[in-house]
Amino acid sequence: MIRDIPEDAEAIDVCKAVEEMINESEERGELRMLVKQVRKGRITIEQAAENANMSVEQFKRVIDDTPLQAV
């Protein structure tokens, strides 16, 4: 069945969408690793925040939002 696509429909670049999903996943993984390192006392919150290009306050929120079983 062929359907007409409305002219005002938004085009989706599937390759770009997949690339963005991969990048977001990698970012979350990197943040989890930094949280893990802070929790184990291997790096300071300040070092982790700097590595994540965040303020210390922002990184503290990431720590608070990351469940223990996720790291």
C-alpha cells in the first residue's frame, strides 16, 4: 500500500538519528564511569566534573540521579 506523505511532514534523517542515539549512549556510559570512580574514591568530584565539562553542582546532581546498581 502506497501512502501519500503530506508536504508539511517533517523529514527524519535516520542515519543522523541513530548517530545521536549512539552519542547519547556513549555520554551516559562515560558519566556512569565517572560516577563510579568518584564513589570508589579514585577521583574527586571536582575532577569528574571537569572531565564531564560540567560544574561541580551539575555533576553532584548526576551522582544523585545515578542509582548504585547502574555503576
